[in-house]
Amino acid sequence: EAGYQPMVYGNMVWESFEFDMEQLAGYPIWYADYEAVPQTPYDFTFWQFTEKGYVDGVEGQLDLDVQFCRTEQGIL
């Protein structure tokens, strides 16, 4: 009602042992994995690829993420 869309945040351990991924199939997944290539077999919308990122103008280390968007041409 407030206009927010729920999302599930987790890593491969949570996906494997804590979540029932079939029940979560209708929700976007925000996946945290700091390896060079994501290690999950599941689809995800956001990939948090580091917790040690930097952004000009922001003090300290940050999590950095990318969002994957489906288009008519494929995934961006």
C-alpha cells in the first residue's frame, strides 16, 4: 500500500540452507557474493559484489552493487 516493493537479501549459504527459493520465486533477489563471479545457481536482480568500495564524495568504504534489468534486447 505504501508503494514499496519487497526484495529478498541473501547470500549463497542463506539461499541453500535458510530460504525456500521456490516460495520466493515471485520476489526480486538481492544477492551478496564477493567472488569474481557470482556462485549462486538462482536468478537475482541485484548483485552486491563488494563491501569495500569507494565512491567520490562519500567517506569510508561502501557496499557496491549492480542491478540487472531485462529488456527486449536481453539483460542489461
